[in-house]
Amino acid sequence: MQQRIPATVITGFLGAGKTTLIRHLLENANGKRIALIVNEFGDVGVDGELLRGCGDASCGAEVGEEDIVELANGCICCTVADEFIPTMTKLLRREKRPDHIIIETSGLALPQPLIRAFNWPEIKAGITVDGVITVVDAPALAAGQFAANPAKVEALRKADMNLDHESPLHELFEDQLRAADMVLLNKADLVDEATREDLLECIRAEVRAGVRVIPTEHGRIDPAVLLGLGAAAEDDVDNRPTHHELEGEEDHDHDDFVTFAVVSDEWDSREALLSAIEDVLREQPVLRLKGFAALRGKPARLAVQAVGPRVDAWFDRPFGADEARGTNLVVIGLKGLDEQAVRRALSG
């Protein structure tokens, strides 16, 4: 059995130095094969192009074009089912799997829903959250702004049509700190010593017990300090509550996942099956649906894959001579969906 791939989630506001930190990690990766998931939706492609520069011989990591994936359709915590999960499953299916995965979130991302996504059945067995690193902009925090350019952060918020949370910056900042396994007070050289100590104390008061807070300059830190934390954050996410959870409010994308299989006989036609699936996707909070179906009069089985509102289906291979003909669809959704209604609709 292959070991689970460690993944490091790097979060922090726009301009805190996340990309600079990642570039430093890649340049000092000692030949590790690193896969990058970059969530950049405001200036699409900027971070990806910067990081692709580490594919040359001067870079300490083995990074190819296929190892850098941009999720440019919105805040990663709000597009988990549509983009993030399929991306991670593709990484797991590669013949040459990465040694480590680094995920750079947008400055608006809530880390907690992303961490929960690692409990998704398709990726839990293959990937673990090695650690969540929150990067803090020291001069911005000293000025009480959290981000160096709050106006640009707000512009990014408005540009993301998929964003379904509008948390004030101070709440987002608190959520990023509560989720962290380590906090980097970056640009520490741009504030005086007394201010730096005050900021460190301020951050220590917000993080969980035992979380290290380290001042850095230009994102320079030994990769051995950040990579290999072994936090398994996906198993500890309930100890990393969001602001809304502490206030007793329901936060977005925080419901537990539910998974079940619908086993049935042959369907009359491809059109009938896909129509039933589309109805379920419209009426129920189903995030993923996949499996195989048998159609009357067809010698091949029909592979089905649905993500969000999109449904794809194709004949992947003939049924074997001794193979039972039937339909088996795995449904993955949010807690609260009407399982019996889904089963009735998909039973043919």
C-alpha cells in the first residue's frame, strides 16, 4: 500500500507573501517532486506564471507543467466539489505521484472547509494534511489592516461570483489563525523590534495551544521546519472552529459529507438514466455522483460521472461473459439530503 501524500495548505491575505514563500520552498526542496495547487482568481495566472519559473534547472524541486494546477474559478473553499476534489483525484491516479502537495489558497479562503474536504472518500486514503501554514503581513497587521491593500482584497471579493461568504477581514484573519499549525509573521524586517514582539504576542493569543509563531523575512525559512509536520489536520478540524461556529452560526460548506450506493437493475435507456440524475442534482444537495450502469440491449456498461450540475456518461467496456449486469451509483452529498428520495429516483 502506498503511503498517503502529505499536503501543506498555505493561507493568508493578498500580499502577505504566500507566493514568495512557495518559491523559496521549491528552490530548497532537495529534488522532491512537488505538485502545486494555486487558487488565484483575481489576476488570473499571475501566481501560476511566477511559480512555473521553478520548473527550470535552478529550482531545487522537480516541478513540471503538469504539476502546477490553477483553480481560477473562485475561492477554493467555495468550489471544493467542482474543482478541488477532481484535481486531487487526478493527482492520485498519476503513475508518477508527487512526493508532496502544496496548496496556495486565495486571500479570501476559509481554511476549515478546505481541510474538511480531505475527508472526502476519494482522497482520504491517499492524501493527508501535513500542516496548515498561515502567512501574516507584519506591516499591515501593525497598521490594523490585516492585508496590505484592503481595497484590492475587496475588489477580489466582488470579482468572485462563486464566493458564498462575506466575512469581514478581521473574522477571516481569526479563522486563518485558528486553522493554522504554524504562523509566519512575514516581512518582520519592516517593523521595529518592539512592534514585532507586540504582533507576535497578539498572534499567540489567537492560535491554538502549541502552534508556533515565527517571524520571517521574504518568506525565507528552512523547508524542514514547514514540511513534515504530520498534523493530519483533517482529523482535527473540529478543534479549528471558524468565527461563525464559535458564535453558534451555521458556516458555509461545513456540513459533514454523506456517502451511499444505489444498486439497481438495468435501465431502459441512457436518456432515462441521465434525466433522473439531472433531476436529483437539481433537487438535492448532491456534490458528486459516479458509477456504472447497465442499459437494456446494450452490451457495454455505461460509466457515469457527475460533478455539480455537469453529467458525463460514456461506454467504457463490454460486460464480461460471467459478469452480472446491473447499476451501481455512488452518491456523495451534504448531510441533510433526502437519501430515500435519491434512492427512489435512481432505482430505475
